[in-house]
Amino acid sequence: MKKLKKYTFENWWKGEIVLMYAVRVHKKDENLKVVTWDDFKSEERAKIEQKQKELFEQAVSNLFARKKAEFTKQFADSKAKEILLKHEIKQCYDILFEQIPFAGIILATHWDMSFDYNDLRSIQRFVKQKFILGKDEGYAFMHSPHCKYRHNNKHSVEVYACYLWKYYNWLLESNLNQDENPNVTYKYPKELERAVKCKWFVIAIAFANGEMDKLLEAYKVDGTPNYSAISRKIGMPKSRSWISESLSVRKSDKNIFANHKKIEIIEEYFRIHNMQICDSFYQRIAKLKKQGSKK
């Protein structure tokens, strides 16, 4: 007798079921339903796999963009740039390729953080399989963002491995001493230095580079974006009001598009780093201006 393929993409997306291939938080729950790919029709499995791929790529992109921005700022402020860059590259290399000491916790001294032994092994295995050997094993390890059994404050080791590989290669290939555009005229040098540490700046960058558009689509619940989930995803768990207000037509203090100076600071940041602002960023500015002209 053939196994009944009764589950759908919606069951997975809403967190009603959990794929056995994804690491989950242990909870005493009699309603937990752990399933395999055999429980889905091929078209439903294809939908899930496509969404898992999108979620994975977005998570990697977010981590990489944040780390790149942090190190670029750190590098600019450093009085020993060559040493800093050398240590940063070495730290990445050690995590990705160096032999792992047999210990419960392994210290990453340059970054002043620690890793679990098993996590490091999984990171190195993923890098070897995907990037060294070229074997694509899929994204079955990705949970739906609505799954209550996922680690809310921890990315999967596969996401971390891919982000670290991307960051490591960026460090190797980038000429950081020439990373800034020498033709830029600085209008807000002090304000920009302070802004990179602010909550609004992280949100604005996500709007400007197009990441926010993807997150708004990925984290919809019954057609409405879950701003709290999005704010947690970008590492700013208490910033939902900045997101919701910036999507409104109200000229509030937390609407980034209603603040001309904030917009100019973002534009300056993108010019300095030779990056392009996405069309939707300017479309939201135009929409707000149009709404204001009607009053």
C-alpha cells in the first residue's frame, strides 16, 4: 500500500509540520508532526524547496551585508589596517579549514567569540561539500519562518558557513584601501559615522539595497507582512515600528522616507561604497511626496 501524500506547502509554511532534516529546538509537544519528503507530492515539495532556497539566500545576504559594513567601518578607523586585515582573513580561514581541536568549546580569539565543536565540524563539512567538491545537497535544513521549533536567535550552520565563505572571499578579493570612492564629496561625515550604529540606519540600508522588499514578501501572514519577524531577521528585534512607519504615508519621526537628512545620509553611504540604491527606495519617497501634495 502506497503512503498517502497528504501534506502541502501551506502546512509547512504555517509551521504545522516539521521536516526531519531540519535541526529543531526540543520541546515537549504532543502535536509535533515530523515528516519526510515522502509525505509530499512532487509539486508541493518543489514549492517548499524553492522557498527554502530563497530563505537561505536571504539569510546569507543579510549576514554578509552586516558583517561587511561592520568591518568596512572598523577598517576605516584602524591605525593598523594591514594587521587587522591579516587577522580577519586568518580568523575566517581557521573556522573554514583549520583542523578543529577536540574540545567542547573552541575560541575564535580575534572575534572574541566561541564555537561549539560540532557546529564547527558541520560548517567545515558544508564548505567542503558545496564549495570545494561542488556537491549541492539542497536546503532541506531550512525551517519555515513560522515554525515554532526553529532557533529564533540562531542561524543554521549551513547559513553561517555560506556567509563566512562569501565574506572570506570578499576579504581576499577586495582592495579595501581603495574601497572608497575618491570622487565623493562628504556632506555628512560625522553624521554618517554615528548613523552606522543606529537602528534606523540598518532599516534604511535594507530598504535601499532591496533586501526589505524580499523580506516583506517572505514574511507575509495572510497577506500582511509580519514586521516583528522581519525586525528579528535583520538583527534589530525592537525595530518593527521603524519598518511599519516607513511603509506608511505618515510623516512620523520613524518614517525614514519622511526625513530628508536621513535619505541624504543613506545616499552618501551608497556613493562612498559605489553601491546602487534600488528603484523601490525612490518610489517610496515619491509616493510620500505625492501624498503630501494632496493635502
